[in-house]
Amino acid sequence: MIKKLIELLENSTMSVVFSGAGVSTLSGIRDFRGEGGFYTSDYKGYQVEELLSMDLFLQDPSLFYNWAKEFVYVLDNFTPSIVHTTLAKLEDKGLIEGVYTQNIDLLHQKAGSKNVVEIHGSPATSYCIECNTKSNYSLDAPYVAKGEVPKCKKCGGVIKPDIIFYGEQLVPQVLESTFDKMGQADLVLALGSSLTVQPAASMPLATIQNGGSLVIVNNQKTPLDSYATVVLRDLESTFNSLNDYFN
């Protein structure tokens, strides 16, 4: 199957990557929907969907920030995995055009990928929910680390990261451009994603509908496995092999 994956990459005229939380577990970041992931346990009686909901954030933003300080606001503690670094290398060699990620950990950029689209937003930037004054990760993180809710320097309103919460719509331009690009691609690599969260999970189908090929590398079965030309279960060994081959 690795040989087939290499063949697809070498023969593709336009390949793209769709990445999920499983890509970052190799960096030590806890998975979301996999075994032992965030969604398998609650926090102070709240499910993750609730902690990441706009309704609860507006009621009590401290719940989100107290949960997120152990994950979202310690990103400097994590380094890119073999998956991240190999993808950056493949982009540099012109073998993939870009990465479309469900992740909010900034590791693709840290690894050197230049064309990264964060489908679910990013904590790199933030804004005041009262006056829309902009802020950013480096300004917010010290307050979160102290157990405080970041506040606007201008009006004192609550700062919210530019992560798409439940109850919010994906940015229309991001959604449209991602579906367009997937539809143009003749190869999409779906990596470390359960392919269950919509509408992002259906994005790789745009490549299939265009007559392209789908490769899935994920440690669990996904709803799209039957559509895939190649299905592999071990991200680390797969990308060690790709890194060696394309080195």
C-alpha cells in the first residue's frame, strides 16, 4: 500500500491534504474522538461539545478557558511530528499543493508548511465579543495560564479566540474555497481524521466526485474507507516511509 501511495503522489497533477487530530497525537497532543480523546471524558460535568459551544461561552467563558489552558494555550510545548515535517517537505518538493486542517494547534505552520487553511479557525488571533477589538495568542495566553479570562484592553469585554465554536458557522469563504480546491484535486490525503464532523468530513468527497483518488491514513475505520484507493492505519510508519523515500 505504501508503494501505491508513493505512485499516486508522484503521478498526481494536484494533490491536497485534509488533516485531523490524529496527526497531532504523535506530537503529544491528546486526540479528540479517538481512544482516550477529549470527547471520551467530561470536564467538571460538561461534555467537550458544551465547552466548545458559543452558548456556554457567552454564559461563562471561564469554563472554556480553564479547560483550554491545558491544551490550546500551551502550544509552545509541542513540536511537529514526522507527519507535519514530511508534509512540509512534500509541499516544498511540489508534491502537495496545501494542507486543509481541522486542527487548531498551529503545528503544520511550525513544521514549515506554507499553504495551510484552518477549517475550524485558529487561536493565533482573537477578538473582543463586545467591541471587536483584535487580540492574539501571545497576548491572551499569559492570562489563561494564570486562570484568568482574557479581557479587552479597550472596553474590558471578553476575548474569544478565532476558533469556530459549536453554534457558529464556518467562514463561508473558507468553506467555499476548500470545497473548490478539493474538487480540483486529483488526489486527497485524509490523515488522522475520523471523517465524521460535518461539513468538513465531506470535503474529501469533492475529490472523489471529480474523479480523483482518496487516500486515508487513520488508526480507526472511517465512513469514507470504502471510497478510498488506499487505506492505511499507522500514520507514523507511513510517514517515516514517505520521509525516507522523498528525502
